[in-house]
Amino acid sequence: MTDRSTAHVLLEPTPLRLDLAAALRPELPSVAEEIVQAIRDEVPDFARRLGGRSGTSVRLCVERGLRQFLDRTAAPGRPRPTGATGKIFRSLGRGEYLAGRNLDALQSAYRIGARVAWSRFARAGREAGAPPDQLYILAEALFGYLEEISAHSVDAYTELATRASDQKQRARERLLELLLAEPSVSPARLGELAAQAQWRLPHRIACVALSDRWNSEHRLSPGMGAEALVDLDRPDPCLLLPDPDGPGRMDALRHALNGVEFAVGPTVPLTGAAYSLRLARQALSLMRRGLLPAEGQIRCEDHLSTLLLLSDEESARLLVEHRLAALGYLESERNQRLAETLLAWLTSGVSTMNVAERLRVHPQTVRYRMRQLKELFGDLLHDPEWRFETELALRMHRLFQTEESEEAVDEPRSPAAGRSAASRHSSADRRFRPLELATRHNGR
């Protein structure tokens, strides 16, 4: 068995012979010059940066790095000055990030430098009579050094990128918060924060309300995350989508939010973000209640009339109560048929034939029902204001019926649940069945 001390000795790098290191040192200035020239020739991005004083500075940095490499390889156990290895190469990584470039060109330059250095070192070593095992040690050490300096550059680049990303995300969250604030903040303040968030202020936006069932299993596609302002950690997760009517915007949104219920608010100017989100939340709530199509993904602009009618639900229910009281709040099957006929009559230009075609009944049936409605409402049937409000009331009643049907389907099948449901609907019926309103309608 090998003890810990033996293992340590086996893992210790084999030093380069001092005579070989001494033979290589005079070559360093010309090796550095050759490396810089090779980088100029093979990496176009660096060719523009390595002229004049800048090129001289880079050559000196390359020579210093080569000298450091030889010192370490000839004496691997010697303590190194803190930060000596990484300082130069970290600065190069930082420089690439600050210039807005990726690391591809720098990594190519490192590989070219290692190739040129090995070619020159191997030739000089053979001329100095170095045995093959020393050249193997030199090659292994050189390419290990390449990995090390690359890691220094990558670390420095990543640190800056992560810090900037965190700052940008905080600025974006703050920008979204201010855009959704009421009253809205000044354009100057928005512009300042948008610059920090690296987000172009659009002319038109739409807010998207997401289901509170959003969780960590869902992810936005990178493209959507870059163009939208997003806050998915709040209790009512949402995002703000710029230029929502642009080509492919909605398809991208559906793809990004696949499997999540959401509602897209109306397209509005930037200052209307709070309103767009408010309407999106209303639509999401109505969709869950069955008052809007339960498709999981809905656009407010397709349902503006329903959203308007139900923006004040109490007033909507009172309008239903007030206008439909003469029908006993549609309790009987007969009154339901009358209501159906009345709505068709109001929306078809008061044409008996059109109503019959729409309801798929005989015209004589329509005339019979209209005589009954005449008995209930009299001259009100020809009052424009009454006709308008009654059509609204009938449409809203249809919506409320849809919700009650959804509740009935979802109701637990137990006697206690049945009594609870009956009690609830009985209470609602009492609330919307004032007989004096029916009397007032008939006497108008």
C-alpha cells in the first residue's frame, strides 16, 4: 500500500532541469514577438488591437507570462507570489467583457501562443541536447499553464457578467414595479431606469397575468425573458410584453408559457401598464369562474364587452334584477324560453322571421311568445333605452347562468353539499326577486 506521503511525492510535478530552463530564457523576447505576430495574422479581432503602443504592451505581457511559466516549471515547489499568475490574465478577461466582446478571440490567442511557444521551446531544447523526458515535462507543463491562464480569464469575465446581470435584473424588477404603479412616474425616471435595465422603452405594451399555480417547474424561453419585463416570484406573477401586436409575439408567448393559465391585457401606451394588468387579472378570474371561455390562454381584446359588463359585477346583477323582474328572474322553463326569444328579437332587428330562423322554431311560435312579452312589458318593447338595457341584462344573465352551471358540475356529490348549494342559490334567488320591481315595470 502507498501511504499519504508517498502519494504526495508521486503527484508532485517533475521539475524542469535548470540547464534547460536557462537555455530557454534567452529565447523569451523573440518567442513573445513571434506569438504576437501569429495572433495578429490568425485572429482578425486582435490584429486591430495590437498595433503601436498597445502591441508593445501586449508583447511585454506575453514575455512576462512566459518567464513566469519557466520559473514555476523549473521550481514547482517554490512558493508563488499571491495573485502573480492570475493578475495579467484576469485583466485580459475583464477587458474583453468591458469591451462588449465574448472570449472566443482571447481563447484563440491563448491557443496560438501555446502552439508557438511549444514549437520554439522544443527546437531550442533539442539544440541544447535536452533528453526526451524533459521535453515531455515541458509540453505537459505548457498546456497545463494554458488551461490555468484561460481559467483566470474566464473567471474574471464571468464575475463581471454575473454582477452586471444581477444589477440589470434588479433594475428590470424596479422598472416593472414603477410601470405598474399608480399614479405613473415621470418619463425621465422611467428612461433612467430603462437605461440601467438595458431595456428599450416601447410605445405600446400589454401586461400578462399568470395563474398563481406558476411554479419553479416552468421556465420562460430565453428570447421571451430578454424582451419582456418579468416578475414571477410575486403572489400574482405577471410580465410586461413590449409591442405585443408584432408578428409572432403571441405564438412566442404561448410557447414560453406552455401549460400555464394566463390572460393577456389590452394593448395600451406604456403609461397604461397598470390598467392592462388590472384587466388581465379580471379576465383570468372570470375565466376560472367559467364566465369567459376556459381555454387556459385568453386575450382581453377578444372579450372587451364581457369585461366591461362585469367590471362592476354588483351593478351588473342589479341591472339583471331590475330589467328581468317581470320574468320572475327566469325561474320557470316558460320564462326561460321567453327570455331567449326576447334576446333574439332585440338582436335581430325585431324581425319575426329572423328570430324564428335563429331559434329554429316556427314563426307562429315566435308570434305567440311575442304576444306574451307584450303582455309583460307593453310599450317598453319599443323604448330604445329599455331595449338597450334589457339586452345587456339578458346577456349578463346568460353569463351568470354559465357560472352557476360550472358550480353545479363542480359541487361535491353528498347530501350536505346539496343542502349547501340549495341554500346558496335560494339566498341568491331571494336577493334578485323583488316583486315590487315587476309591478313597477308593468305599470311603467
